[in-house]
Amino acid sequence: MLETERLILRRWEESDAANLYEYAKDPDVGPIAGWPAHQSIDESRDVIALRADM
């Protein structure tokens, strides 16, 4: 975790899946960042779980 006076950066948690999906489902966001747009909240949840293992 990285914390400053105005910002807290932390790892994604499973409870963040719906919020991640709202952002990651946009077809104009993912490809620019290097991933395909997410198709479901479950896909976002899977991505979070995959990153947790890294």
C-alpha cells in the first residue's frame, strides 16, 4: 500500500469487482491499457484473483 496525504493506493480486493467492472467494461479503456474490455463482473473478479496470486 502507498499512502500520501491525498491518496491511498492498495491492491484490488474481491469486493472491488463491481467497481472494476464499471471501468473495465468500457471498450475505449481496456484496449488502450492493453486488455480487452471485461464482459462481466465475474471476469473482473477473476482478474482480481489472478493478480492476488502475483
